[in-house]
Amino acid sequence: MKMSLADLDVCAREIEEVRDKDSCFPGMTQNPLRRDPIWQLEMKTMQRLFTGHVMTVGLAVILSSIACDGVAGERGQQAEARIRVATVAMHSELGEFETNLARIAFWSAKAQGVGATFAVFPELCVTGSLCNSKMTQESARAIATKAMSIARPRLEALCAKLGMTLVVGIVDPTADRLRNGAMVIDPSGYRTTYHKLWLPNANEQKWFEAGKSLPVIESQGWKFSVGICADINYQSYFSSAAHHGAEMMLCPIGGSGRDSLVNKKTGDQTRQAEFHRNLHMKFLPARAADHGLYVFYANQAGRSGDYWYPGLALALDPSGKLVGEHRPTEGMIVTDVSRKLLQRFESRRGSSQRVQPKNSAGQAVAVKIVGARKTEDGFVSLFNGKNFNGWDIMGRKEGWAIKDGVIHSDGGQSGKWLRSKKRFKNFILKVEWKVSRGGNSGVFIRSGTDLALRPDDMLLVTGYEVQISNARRDDSHCTGALYGFVAVKPRPDESADRWHTFEIRCQDNRVTVKSDGRKCIDFDQSTNEKTKKKPLTGYIGLQDSHSPKGHYIQYRNIRIKTLQ
């Protein structure tokens, strides 16, 4: 049975519903898997996802242990520049791009759920390996063209929703000849498409045109490059990427060799996966250590068409140490990437020998720098991602932390609020936020020096609070409302544990609020007796997690543009 997007949504909702009722999740570190309702539903979901080959119990065990141990391990850590990268050994159905995009969405959500902000998927995973089939190139181009028309906007929406950077294997039909590519998308949208440089055999050389550029991409404050399958054999690609500042190599793989080692009756690919693992571990540690890079290897899983893929995921740190692996089924590993560890090996990246890389056609390969998105015209960042410069903490300092470039407040810590050092009159403020299930917080605009209650009319702030809430509230006290004054219309998305965006515009007496791009407030305060005397100038404020212990609020990408 093949999995539709609707089926995927149903499974995701089922898992969330059971998770809400299960008090031991996600904090438990010892997981009684077979009795755990989350595990049972993940097993059910993945059995429905798998089509055409055997599903093993090992997959869900790894998923559940990662989810529980990963979240629990974060508690009590000091703020440090680090991220998590998911390496996904995903199964692809040949030609079934809708099903494959649903799988990408499923695994991305699971990765984001355990704190990953980057994920790499296998080679050609959107369409399956069309070149390893009996179809003609004309038929393949038709499939790839339709797939890409759907994949790019869908993945852009997914990355914006999850706050993730994805590297996804595709067949690129945009040139005269097909190209074996990896599309890179981050929360800001499409970044680039990398084309495989080394086509290792006559079949691939018949199907594809070799790429001519090697990108070094900056996304979410980190720099990385990409290598597809046979590309990882060539040190010059790694050295060129490292020399230009890459900190990671994200490698989509589609190797299907040694299918004679597969037990075709049972679908057991243990021996095939072990072969691929041992083969690549002969040189991947040197690729990582010689250049001071993290290396992530994500191969396809299971049978697709007439080919078998080993379901192998590997992660190596800058010392060359293997720090994560998964085999031989569809599955995922999630790896901490530490800026501190990268700094220890920074000299290796800077001293990487500059060798002119060439592709399999003997053509020179140019390094392409894909820099960070430029700041929007006129907008200035109010948060540098490192410290609270520009802000005053109006409650207990212990109530606030910065983790991985994100402002974080836990419930029950009496952090009260952060107040900007500057006052603003007319402006556009953009803030990204994420709140826990049942959580409560808000963004203050045109506020006074404190938030003390006024006994005459019980107003919390001299200006307004743009409410953030995942609790059940009426339209005047829900997310996006000018708390207690103006109700939202329409009611915005209030989903917990996902990134959302406010765009708040104050122009004299008019206040407008957009939540995730949809306008929900358009209000002229001069038309209301209760608001017409409210100040037109004040501070920007970020409320703490105004909820009991166990809840949280997070903020990032806080920027403002002053208006006349």
C-alpha cells in the first residue's frame, strides 16, 4: 500500500495525540519500546510507508531511542554554538514522487522534533533512480519535470514551516540534458541546485551531464558543501570546499552495488549494508580528518525497481571519528555539530591544498559561493544570536538563555520580559517564535518602562501585547490578538513546537499584525475610547514563558525597520 499525503497527516496526528497523553515522552531515557504507544504508532506508520520490501523492527527502535535520548540530553547544557544534522537513509518508490515527497516531509518533521535544523536525503530520492530502470529518457524527463514543479514549492513551504535546511536528491530536467542534482532549500527559500560532478559509469554518462561547479553554501549561520555518491571518492572536491570555508559535507548517496549479498526471500540487507559501510569507511575518515569537516552520508534504502539499496547512514566528525551510523533499513541518525570542535580543526580547512578539481568529463570545476541571504532593505537586526546586547532583562536572569542562536525561556523561571534599550514610534517588526503545547507568551509593542498592573483599568502594558498562545482562548486573547483589546480575524495557526512569524506594523494610530503572512489585525486605535490615548512611542518587548514549569517560548530572527 502506498502512502498519500493525507495518510501521512493522519499518522502524524495520531502520534501527536498519543504523545500528548503519554507523560513519559519525551523525557524518558530508558524506553520500554514494545509497550510504548508512541513506538507502536511509529511502527504502524513506517509499515504503511514501506512498500514492496520487508520492514524490520530495528528501524522504530532507533527512532524512538533517538527522540527520547536526544531531547533529554539537551537539558542543562550550557549555551553553545551547535546544531543538529539529520542523515536520512530513505526509501524511494521509483517514479512515485508524491509518495517520496511525503516521506521527505515525514522524516523532516521527525528530525525537527529532536532538534535538527539540517537534513540530508539520498541521491535521486524525489523520483527514485530513474536511470536504473527500463524507462526511456523521454519518459524520465516527463516525470522529473512534473516532480520538480511540485517539489520546489512544497519543500520551500516545508523548510519555512520547520525552520530547516534540506539537501534533497533530484533529477534536474532544466537543461538540454538531464542532470543528477541535489536541491538545497532553507527557511528563506530555494538556495541552489548542485549537479553531480563525477559520473562513474557508462550508464550515468549516457543519462546525465556532469556538473561544472561546487557550491559552498551559507545557511542559518553555517557553511557546507555537497557531494553526490561517486563525488566522495575525490579528495579535490573536499579540499576545494574546505578551502572556501565549508564546515560540513552533506552527501546524498544512491549506491546499490553487491545486491548478491541481499537475501531476496526475506529482504534482509544486512550483508549488503555491511559491505557498503566497510567500503566507504576505508576513506571517509580521511576525507573528514584531512580537511577538518563533518561528513554526512545518506544512502537509499530497500528495493526500488529492480535495485536494492543498503539503507546506510553515516556521520563523521572533523577528527575522522565515526559518530553515528544506521543500517540496513530505512532510518535516520541525528548528530550534534559543534562549532567548538570545528575550531579545533580550523587550521586543516584553511591549509587544505588548492587543487583544481575536474569533473568526470575532464572539465574544470569552479567553486560557487552561495552566501547568506541579504538582510531585507531597511531592516536592522535586534538580536545578534550570541548575547542580550540591546536588551534589558526585566526579570530573573535565570529565566532567559540563548541556545544555538535562539532566545529561550522556560516556564516558571520568572524571566518576566526582555525590553529593547531603544524606543520606537513607527516601524515594521518581524519576529519568529515557537511555543510549547499549552504555552503562553507575547510580543510587546510601544510599551512603557515596566509591565505593572494599572489599578484603574487593569491594563497589562501601556502599549499592546501581541499574544502568543497554544492554550484554548477566545479571539481577543489568542495568538495574534492585541491582548484584551482587539480580536483576530481570521484566527491564525497556533500550532505548538513549530516556528511561526509575526509581522507587526505600527504607523501612527494604525496597528496591523500578520501571522505567518496572513493579516489578522488591522486596527485604528483612535476609533476606540479605550485605546485612543495609548502612546505612539515605546519599547519593544519579548515576554518570557508565562506558563508553569515544563513550558517554553523561543524567539529568533528579530528585525525592525523604522518608518517615517
